[in-house]
Amino acid sequence: MDIRELRYFAAVFRERNLTAAARRCFISQPSISAAITNLEAELGTALFIRHKKGVAPTEAAEQFHAIARRIIDEADAAKNLFRKPAKRNSLTLGLMRTLDRPRTIALLKPLTGTSDIALRLVGVDDNADARIVSKNLLRKDEHFVPLWVERYVAALPPSHPLTLKERLRTSDLAGVAMVDRCHCEQSEFFGRAASSSRQPAAIAESEDWAMALVAAGVGIAIVPEGVARANPDVAVREIDVDVKREVGLAYSAARPPSEVLQNFIAKLQGQRRKAGRAKSKAR
């Protein structure tokens, strides 16, 4: 076996689909299929089970993946060992604390995957080249590149009686213990008068903390859908008020963006267009 076959195996393992893995590796599907067949012959075991929607890893693949990943990482580290450090362009990015983990990872991967960018992450109110924020936090002197729109949902303890309902109304939450995240966001759902008189069971300063409190049974939280769906320890229900937020990249309109920021903006816009086309095809 060679390192390329291991990389192809890792791509198939991650994507669970030969076509998607081939695209990821910039090769044809027959080439990646041949590499997997060669690996299976050399190892003397099946690594994937083919089905209509793609492939599923076997128990042998689960065991082999950790070894393959370690070999790939060590090979990459060896290649970089004697390379002269390239000139690195700095980029300081402000992140709001209410981003969900899957989207944060997807956002930062294009920046962490290249050695010529020195990435620094700061708070949303700190000095930065650009900020990932919801549109309501946009400053007057900033441009805004939309990335996604997401609705708010209710995150509940899995055994809560309200999980028996598919959709929750404001009245359903009267007298129910709540975990508050941010009063200004939740006022759209509860109404200003109600939110000023409510006594929450807890106030969480971060999304992870809010989800931990919900999972522990402390109360219900109204959170962005991505945050709730990323946590398997809570139940998710729609709410009857259409509360959404638009998240995007904000950067100063007073000065031209640096080359590294321009490239990042172009990548984000490309990803958004690609996601839009995929949604259209799915419909």
C-alpha cells in the first residue's frame, strides 16, 4: 500500500460516498474505487459495504482508519519538517460566541488548512480584520457578506413532557423553567413585557453551557437551530414564532480588505453558491 491509497481510504471513510471522496481528492471515481479494492486485497478484508446511497465502513475499516490517519499525519509532518517557513499573512477574525460547532469548523477549515495564513481568533467586540456575526450586530461602517439564515427552535431535556408536542406555542412555556442565553434575542419570542417579568432557572453565557444545562434537565432554551441540532443530548422542537437570524462576514468599509481576506471572502461566497445549487437540486 502507498500513502495515496491511505489518503483515498480516509476520504471515502469521511464522505461515505465514492463520488464525493473522488471530488475531494481531485481524481476520478474509478481511480478511487481501484485504490480501495487494492487496499482490501492487501489487507485481506472488506473495508466498505456498498449500498444505493454510498458506502458504509465495516468494523475492519473502523479499526484501520485510526492507523491510516496516524500514518497520513506523520507523513505530512515529515514533509514539513525541513521546509523553510513561508511568509505568513496574518488574519484576525472575530467570532460571536453563539456559533454552532459544525459551522465553526466548516468556516475555519479553509484558513487552518493552509500554511501561509497566521490565523488569530478574538471576541466579536475586539479589533479584527473581519467578524462572523449575525446581521443585527452589524456596524454602520461595515460591509456584510451573507453566509446562512437559521431559525430559532426550542431545545428541551429529552424526558420533558413538552417533547410530546411537535411544535410549541408561547403559551406552552408559561411557568416552565427556562435557560436564558440572551434576553435581547429571546424577547422576540416571549415579548418584552413577558421577558422582563420572567425569572429564568439559569442564565448561560455560552451555547455549550446552555445546552449542558438543558441536557441536565435544568430547563428549556430557545436557541439557533444549528446549536440545538449539533447536540445529541437534547430534544428539538419548532416554535410558533418565526424568529430567525442571518449570519455573515462583516468587514470594514473604510479600508480595502487585505489579499488574504479577499481570498477568504471569495471562498465563503463560493461555498454559499455551491450549497445553494445543492439545495435547488434536492428540491
